[in-house]
Amino acid sequence: GSILGAGAVHRHSPIQWKVVRSIVMAWFITIPCAALVGAAMNGISHMPGGISLVFSLAIVLSGAIYVTRNWQWESFAQVKARLSPLSRIRRAVTKP
């Protein structure tokens, strides 16, 4: 909604309906999936020892997400750092 509102403020740029469609589709996928995960965690928490299992799952999943996102970001930053000196050299060579 905020993306659409920010785009609607500028009168020179029309609303891009492909973006709107992508946002709405993400809502239709995300909200039911979140409900299913919440229902599953509620079911697990009512089992004997379930609250500690839910807590453990949350810690493990959070750690896995952090590690993979951090690894992707670090890899991207390393590649960008290696390529930036090359692009500066290339620009210096091609300037007349």
C-alpha cells in the first residue's frame, strides 16, 4: 500500500499495474501461509512439551534465515568490492 501511495503522489508517473498485481498476489500467498504456520505452531504447542519444541523451531529457523541472508549479503558485498576497482580502471581507460 505504501508503494502505491508513494507512486500516486507523483502525477507524472502512472501507476504500474504489474507492480500492483505482484503486491496483491504476494498478499494472497503470504496471508494464508502465515495462517497455516500459526495453526501448525498452535497445534504443536498443545502437545506435551510442545512449547519448548515451538521455541526450539523458532530459534533454529531464525538462525538459518540469518545465516543464509548474511551469507548472501557477504557474498554480494565481496563480489561488488572485487568488481569496483575493475570498473574504475575500465572507466579511466575508456575516457578520451
